[in-house]
Amino acid sequence: MAANSVPTGLLEVGRVGKPHGVRGDLHVFFTTNRDERWAIGAQLWIAGEWRTITASKPQVDHFICHFADFDVREDSARLTNAAIFAEPIADPEALWVHEMIGAQVVEANGTERGVCVAVLDNPAGPIMELDSGALVPAIFVKSLDEGVAVVDVPDGLFELGDDDEN
């Protein structure tokens, strides 16, 4: 497999920064809040190979990580700026962006509302953008299974923005 190719199904979870010290440690910036990603033993796809975290120390906005077989600065430096990928985490309680995008959105009463084309990051919580232009806060998703997101929204949510005003 080429160094730039990523196995199908992996998710981008961060980026490698510059080396830290002379023993092969690296600054690592994760784009996830899941502890499993930086835990000792975590398997991450970086620069065309699986890498194993052997040490991890939190910093203010990133981690200092050590990977197996990278014990000198010169070896770890070749990973600088590489994207980090990992397997999806199975968690039935979590909503995952990669599962929401492309999902058919259906109200609890069975009314089809469209397909989720994007998930917008919002300080109040993620918002699904539908192909119809409707915006649905992810907090209203009651279930997401096999490409169907069932939502229970307040009355009138899908009428917001209609041009049918008197």
C-alpha cells in the first residue's frame, strides 16, 4: 500500500506536529475527545503504516506521544505534519458525523424530510443540514441505524424559513 493511501473506512482523528526532545516523542493534535485515541496501546494509521502509542502525556491543547519503534528524534521527525487515521469506535450511545452524513432523515411519525448532506459545528451542538436546506439540531436525533436517522423535532421546525407568509 502506498504511503499516501489510507485503508477504506478509517477516520481522520488528528495530525502529527513537530518532534519533542531527542527520544522520538512527538507533539500530536487530536481532533477527537475520545480517550481511546491517545491511550497507551492505541493503533493509529500514520504515514502509510499502523503505529502504536507507547506513552502519552496531555498538554494544554495537544499531547506528547511516543510511538513504538521511534526512539530517536530523526526517526520521528519524518512523521511531522502527517494526518492520523483510526478505526471507527463502536458506541451505540454516540452519534457519529460519518454515520449522519448520507442518512435519510425521518420524523418519528414516518414523514421523510430528506438526506443529511453535512453536519455543521455549532457551539450549542452539531446541526444536520438536509438536502432540502432544512437544519436539524442533532439533539433531536432519537436513533441512527442503517442509514436512517429518526428525529423527534418540535412542531413547526420544518416550516421555519418557508416563504408562505401572508
